[in-house]
Amino acid sequence: MSEQPQRSYETAAARVEEIVRRLDSGQAGLRETLELVREGRALIEFCARELDAVGGDLEELRLDELVARLEGDHGAGAGESGAGSGDSGGTERDPTEGGPA
């Protein structure tokens, strides 16, 4: 158990695969099966916590990226807004100007 906090997701997942192979072989006795199941369960819980933590970090990164993009759009949007309005206005003015002329 003292090893578990030092484990990485990858080593824990690899150990779970080993446990599954051993259990699937049918060669483990009753006590060994019980120990393997207990160890496997603890490793799976560890892996689930790791995945949850990474998932939360990814969501945070996505939110940070979204905020940065939105802030960038507002900054760029202010400069482009005038140019964009002029372009859009020019497009709208052509039919209007063409009507009275």
C-alpha cells in the first residue's frame, strides 16, 4: 500500500492488466484470487482518481483558452469592428446608393 502513492497511472494500469491476465488464467488459488482482486480494485480506484484529476485540469485549460480567445477577440474585435463595420456598411450602402442613383 505504501507503494501506491508513488505509482503513476501507467504503472497502475499495467499492473491491473497483469492481474487480469493472472485471474483469467484460472491458475490463481482462492487466497491469491482474493488478494489480486483487492489489489486490482485499489489500483482501479487510483486510476479513476488520476483520470478525474487530469480531466479537471483539462477542463480548466480549455476554460483558460476560451477566456484568452474571448479576450483576444474583444481586443482584435475593437480594431476589426470599425473595419468590419465599414466593409459591412459598404456592402449595405451599395444597394442603398444604387437605389436612389
